[in-house]
Amino acid sequence: MTFKNQRWKRYGLAVAAVSAAVLLRVGLSGTLGSGSLPYVAFLPAVMLAALWGGFGPGLLATGLSAVAVG
């Protein structure tokens, strides 16, 4: 299930997934607190980007997630 020959869709999916994870994390910050498992919201985003986009978008999602948490 990869998007062949549509690079912008694959990388756009990675950015959108991480953006959704950031919004989820910010929305749940009152419930989860600031120090509890900061990466847990980003795991599904990275998995989705890597599964549907491939190695490059998965790597991009990983990097964006690390920047968002840090």
C-alpha cells in the first residue's frame, strides 16, 4: 500500500501524521502531564508514515517527532 510515483503525498502524509500527533499531545497535556511518556503519541504517526510512505517518510516522521518533543 505505498503511494508509487507520488513523492509529495508520501512525505505529506508523514508531516500530517506528526502534526496530528502534536495536536493530540497538546490536547492531552493536561491529562498526561508534561513529563510522562513524551514519545508515545508519536509512535503511531511514525508507524503510519513508514508503513504507507516507506523508509524516507518514516525517517522524516521520526526526525519531526524528535524535534517536536525536544
